[in-house]
Amino acid sequence: MALAFPGIILYGAALFGVQEYITDEKKKRVYHYLNAFGLTPWITLHLIYVVILSLFAWSNNNGFSDDALLICESLFDNFSWLIPVCEGLMLPVFLYWFYLQITGNTIFKKGMAFTNVLVIFGILKGISVLMPESGFKLGFTNGLMSESMIVWFLLIFTEIGRKE
């Protein structure tokens, strides 16, 4: 989680950076604002998780280990409704990017639309369902969006490299 905030800053910079590959200025502005709107709930989710994990660690290290799990689970239960809300608010920018690519409003081929973060997320989610229960699966599943973003950025930047 220590990488969460720097990660979001880097993801944000990269997401804002790809707007330069949108060919229509009006659509570029729409993407820009959807991106800004989508990053806010993303950082909110990370903040919630960091607070819960920090509280758990602090409780365990300061004589409250018997209560740490109960308190943190309760805190999570009280804020778990935010998870689907935040995820829903993060979707529009990725759906819009798909629309832009499939309609030819980016410098990329229309087929690149199927390298969308949400498509990659779906593939990785399918892989995670096949994994045996383990700490690795838990970490992999919790990081699916970040992993999807990394793959997507690699695909986008590879394609940009081919064009240059």
C-alpha cells in the first residue's frame, strides 16, 4: 500500500498523457474531465484501504491485537458500500476511451480498442478464478486494476513506439 499514492500519481499522469493521442479536441476535453473525475474515487479507495491496514498494524503493535481484527473488519463493513460506488465512478473514462478507439478518434487502429483496461481486467479476473486459494491469489486479485493498467500502458506505449 506504500506504493498506492505514488502509483496513482503515475497512473494519473499516464492517463492524462494518452489524451494527446485523441484526434478531436472536443473529445480530448471530455476524456480529460472524465479522467479527472475517475481518479478521485480511485484515490479514495486506496485511502480507505491504507487507513484500515495502518490501523490494523498499529493496533497489533500497541497492545490491541485482540481487538484489531474486530475493529478493522467493522471499519471495512461500514465503508464497504464505497467500493462499488467508487468502481462505478471510475468506469466512464475507460468506457469512453473504448468508444474513442472503436470509432477511430485516436491515432491507434480501431482494433486497439480491445486492449482496453476493462478487457484486460476481465481476462485477469478470469485467470484469478482459476487460481488456488493462497496469499498470492489474494494479492493478485486485490491488485487487478493496477495490473490491468500496467499491461494496458505497455500495450499502448509499444504501439506508440511502432508508430514512431
